[in-house]
Amino acid sequence: MAKLFISYSHKDENLRQELEVQLAMLRRQGLVEIWHDRRIVAGDAVDDTISQHLEEADVILLLLSPDFLASNYCYERETARALERHAAGEARVIPVILRPCDWMHPPLNRLLAAPTDGRPVTRWPDKDEAMLEVARAIRTAIGALEASGTPRRPAAPAARATATAPPSTTTSGHPRSSNLRIRQEFTDRDRHVFMEQAFEFMANFFENSLEELGQRNPGIETSFRRIDANHVSAAIFRSGKRMSACRIWLGGIGGRFGGDILFAYNDTGSDNSWNESVSVDADSQSLYLRPTGMASYMGANHDSRLTAEGAAELFWGMLIQSLQG
């Protein structure tokens, strides 16, 4: 069984918890034993306990974000020691890019990061897919350790169910459960802010994408307009001929419209008809955008859990599909 150490900023707690869920199969198969500083119990010496587990780790995850890089403890202590052990062949270090940050510098940029191509987890259309990429990277690292002949720690045998069987304990010897995730509560205000931020992201996404589309393709001209605080429009022309257009607007959480952010195949008109929409929803840990599925041929359905970028990509694909067929 490989020991997995997770170094992270506490401001990224929710993302770390989501990653642990995706690692459930590795735990069930007895391939990893996961440790991070939330497993420290009362009475333990914090620095000594962290150092002990960092020294014992076979695989070390560095969950990179602006807050991680700004943390002296995460970067100058845990990262520095992790890289020393990696260079000595004592452990495998995997940088995991949680949020966009300035990490592409030595020595971190010498390591292969996850998810694929170092794309930040929060910039993936579906965070579950990003976390799955990380889980696969860990599985690959464990396989490489085994292939290199690095001694593996055997999985602890299952205790026989008897009345005298001792209770399970953590590695520190203090008994407690590792099942400590609790449901997060999101207020109407949280949802409203999330919706407005997603809409603003989409507006910037479309404006920048249209500009780049025109620069890369001779004969293509584009138009982007902020109609008002709640509406934007876009149009694409080829050799002066109108090829595609759309309008995106805020419907409002709990309003009379068919979603919180709506899309229509025209850049003028009323808000009474649309071709796709996304609504703010939540699971036990985070807010996300759920499409209605009206444009399921674009690869999104009612069960999809989209980030703001994922929803923007969905709408963008609808806008340019006529130019790509």
C-alpha cells in the first residue's frame, strides 16, 4: 500500500475533499493510504506530525493554487522537502493544478502536472473529469513505483469480526473516523453571486473568443455587444455574410424563465424563448451549473455538472457549430 501525502492550502479545502471522493476506488483496492493535516488529532505536535508523514510518503500531491504558492509553509517547507525526496528517488511528486496560478517556473515546471496538460481543475467543463485525471495520474505513479522495485508497504489485513477485535485507529494511535466530510449549506445569496459571476465569466469568454476567432481566420468578422447589465449578444460574419448569432442573458434564480442563464440563436428579440439554458444547482460540496439538455447534441445533458467555463463552452459550441460542419 502506497502512502499518499496531500499538501494544500486550507482555502482549497473543498477541492481537496472533492479529490478524496474521486480517490475512493484506490482506497478500496488497498492501493493508497491518504494523509493530510486534517488527520492530525488533538495533542499531536503539528509540525512533527506533518514532517513524519511527509518523510514516510511514497506519493506526494501538491495542490497548487494562488493561495498555495503564497503560503510559506506549503511552498517553502512542504514543497521544498517533497522535491528533495523526489530528486533522491524516495518519492513521487505530482503537482495538481487546482486553480490558475503562476506555477510554470523551476523547479515545479520540471514535473508532469495533473490534470492533463496542467489545465486547472476549476477550468474544466466538468470537475469530476478533472479529478478523475488526477486519480489516474496517482494510479500510474503507484504502478511506476512498483515497476521500479521500490519496496511497497503491505495493506493491513482486515480484522476478523470478533467480540474482542480491537477498534481501528489512525496511524497516530488515536481512534477516530476518516469519514469527516459534511454537507455544505448554500444560501440564496451564494447562488445569486455564483450566477452573476458565471454570467460575467461567459461575457468575457465570448468577447475574447470572438476576437481570437477573427484574428485566426481570414474573412471572419465578429461582433460582441453588451446590451445591458443582464444581456450580451454576439454575431459571426464570413466575407460579410451573417453566419451565426446569439444572445445570452440572466433569467434570475427562481424567476419565471427556464433557467438562470439562457441562450438563444439570435442577437435580438424577447426573453420569452430560448434554445438552451443553465441553472445554478449544488451537491453536498459545491455549486455548479446544470443545463436543461435542450442542446444535448452538444454533449451536455441534464445530469452534467458544469463550471462557468463548461457552460461557456457549451454556449460557444452552439454559436459556432454552423461554421464547423
